[in-house]
Amino acid sequence: MRRIRNKKNNLDEMQEQKLLHVERNGAWLAFWGLLAVMIVQLLIFGFEGTERLVGEWVVFMCLSIYIAVGSIRIGVWDRKLEANAKTNLLLSIVASFVSAMVLALVNYRTYQAVEAAVATFVMNVIVLFAVLFICLTCVTQIYKKRLAKLEQEEEE
């Protein structure tokens, strides 16, 4: 294993940047592709087919955690979004609505009851919004502490 790590890099800086770009795009393609596949499987098979999602879910969560922890470790939040309450609020609203809509559609597909789907949507929006907002706020605080630590180390 040590020989592999010490092997000379044959790429120049431009090739290295292009390779990093390809790898980044591949990671995001895998992330969004896995999410889309899980949503489609839920819509097709309903809650009865959730055991089919285990593999995708594990890979999706590992990828999500790796990206989140890696970004926080190096002190990067996002290219375009700021780490603040407004962003957390917006992301929580969007994610809770999309997730609740998928769950409501699955519920309607399973039980053919509009009232049940609407109730599922409303309850999930409320609960998911609260959970997501709290989690994003906690992660934002962790990020800000890490960024402050990195800036302090840089000053020293």
C-alpha cells in the first residue's frame, strides 16, 4: 500500500485540474442519480418495496456524510450559498416540500385516498422542516467553529 501512495504523479497541473473536475462531476452524478433512483423506486413499488432501497440508501448516505464531513473539515460550506439562517430556512422549506410530496404520492399510490395523501403531506412538511432546520443549524454552527479554528491556525 505504501508503494502506491508514494508513486509519482504523472499529471501536470492542467491534467490534474481536469481529472478533479471529472471526479467531482462523477460524485455529484452518483449523488443525484442515487436520489432519483430511490425516489422512482418508492413511487413505483411504494412502501412495500423499501427493502429494495437498502443498497442505494447505504451508498447515498455514505456519499452524503463523506461530502459533508470533508467540506467542513477543509472549511468550505458551498460555492454559492452562505452558512446562515436564511439559507437554512430556504433549504429546509424546499427539501421538506419535495420529500413530503414524494411521501404523499407514495401514500396516495398505496391507499388511493386523497385525504390520506394530503394529511401525509402536511404532517411530513411540518416534521421534516423542523428536523432539517435544526440539523442544518447545528451543522452550520459546527462549520463556523471549524472555520474559526482554521483561520486562527492560519494566523499563527
